[in-house]
Amino acid sequence: MIRINLLPHREEKRKARREQFFALLGVVAIAVVLIWFLGFSAINGYIKSQNAKNKFLEKEIEVLKKEIAEISSLKEQTDALLKRKQVIESLQGNRSETASVFDELLKRVPDGVRLLNYAQNGANISLSGESVSEARVSALMRNLEESLLFQAVSPLEIRAVTAKDGRQVFGFQMKMVIERPATGKEELATVGGAKVKKSGGGK
């Protein structure tokens, strides 16, 4: 009877299987490492790309902030210039208006009346002075009421006083309002000594 020893053959098969297993394990390990490396590289690249985008956006935001600050500064300067222009125009208008008021007062003050104080707040005027008689004060008020430049002329006080030179005179205070140009097409006219408004546009 022939006997064959199969142990060496089995041992070789077992050894071959072990080698295949370790070879496969090595391939799997290499594949895992490669996949991890590729994933890490992709994620790292994405993070770097996002960081670069964020830095770019931050720079753009800073540029926009500076531009907004410059625009705000220009707006403030423009507003300041407009206010200054309005003040200058107002002063020029007031200066012209004040000259017209004084010129009109010189025309309307009758003999025997002397103006001592003049105060103006916007369109409101306060006058004080002295007169040789109450009749002259009444004449002054009538003259001012007939003027196209003044309206709402009203006395505040009329009383007998002693002047610095010892004369007996009548001190008075009165107020009135400057008649400024209307915004519409109305204009002032005098009819029978009274001020009336007439509309423009008609023929």
C-alpha cells in the first residue's frame, strides 16, 4: 500500500493563502490610505478656497465701508454747503428787506414823530418812539397801514411822557408785520387807500 504525506502540500497551501491574505490586506490598507489622503486633500483644498474667498470678501467689505464713509462725508459737506448757501441767501434777502423797510419808514413817518427803537424778528417788527401829539401817532399808523410793505399795524402803548429836554410828548410802542411776496399769482394793489389783493393771469 502506497502512502503519500500531504502535510507539506497543505502547509504550502496554507502559506499561499496567508500570503494572499496579507497581500490583499496590504492593498486594502493602501486603498484606505489613498482614499483618506484624497479626501483630506479635497477638504483641505475646499477650506483653503473658502478662506481665500472670505479674505477677498472681507477686503471688498472694507473697500465698501470706506466708500460709504466717503459718501457720508460728501453728503455732510454738501448739506453744510447748502445750509451755508441758505444762510447767505437769507442774509442777503434780509439786508435788502431791511433797507426797504427803513426806506419805507422814512417815507411814512410824519413830522413831529421821532422813532427811537426798532426791532425785527423774522417778519415781525416792533417800533417805539415819541410824538408831539396823539394825532401824529394816529397819522403814523394810518401811513403804515396804507403801505404795501406792512400789515397788521397795531398800537401797544401810547402815553404822555416827559422828554429829556423837559417837553411833554407822547411815547408810543407799536408792532406790525412785513408783507412778503405771495407764492401764488396774487399781487397787492391799493384801492381807495386800502390794500387789496388781485389775481394775476387775467387780461
